[in-house]
Amino acid sequence: DARMRGIKKLVLITGVPGAGKTLAGLNVVQRLSLELDPHTEHASFLSGNGPLVKVLQAALLQNARRQPRGAARSIRSRIREIHRFVRDSYHGTQPPSDRLVVFDEAQRAWTAAKNEKKFGIPLSEPDMLLDVMARLLTVTQTCRMQNRHPLDYLNSAIRSHRFAQPPPSLLKNSRPT
């Protein structure tokens, strides 16, 4: 629906263990991946559970042996550890090419202390992921969702640039990015 209408949405799926949240996320990523241009668009399933990522990749790779060439690489790039995705995406200024990001096993995300020790970045992985995802949202759409006027945001961004300050965040009540 969001893709057809040209908008972006944040969807949260909650439930008790065993309710099917992981399977729902995988199904959405797999289904959308078939519709996307593999050279320019992606759908990603991210998890803080390294063993789960390996099991899912292995199971899908076994099935991919019957698929066209390049399917294995596609699976490895579609199902990834959150740690690698955040590390690879955080420092860029461009939004990632992902049209869908499913973050499973969020409780396993690294804290700011562990992330600083591993990557030298004093932010938790959820904070970093929110910063990366903010680049996926347009200024206008984000401001409208927050009942903010886009021109107020842009004026603030111009002022910040003029005085060599960090740009304002698109995330409500957030620190500057």
C-alpha cells in the first residue's frame, strides 16, 4: 500500500514469543524483494541475533540453489545482522537503498557502551538505526506526521548551516544529528 501510494510508513509488530513476528517479517521482506529492482532497491531483514541470521541465511541459501545466479548474494544482503547494517549505513549522508527494513530481535541490540567499544560510536544501535531511517523519510512527510510545518524545519536547517551548527533532527524530541 505505502509503495503504491509513494509514501513511507513505520510499522511495529508486537506479540508473545512464538506468535509469528519473525516469520511475518521474513515473508514481507521476501515478497517485496521479488518486486524491487535488484540493482537499485532492497528490502532487509535485520536481527540482533547472530545465530538466527546464520540459520535463516543457510535455510534460504539451500533453497536458492534452485534459483537463478546471484540469488545467494541477494539472500546474504537481505538477511543481515543489525550490527553490520548500522555500522555500514550510519556514517553515510545518503539514505540506504532499502525500501523496507525489518528489525527483528530488537532486544538484542547493542547499548551505547558496547557500540562505542566495538565501533567507537557512543550511541545505541536503536538510536543509530533511527538516524539511518530518518534519511528514508522526506522532510515534508516527516514534518506533516509530527504536525510541524516543513518551512519551519527548513528555516532551522538553514540557520544551523549558516552558524556552522549541527542540522536539526527530523526525529521529534531528538538530539541533533
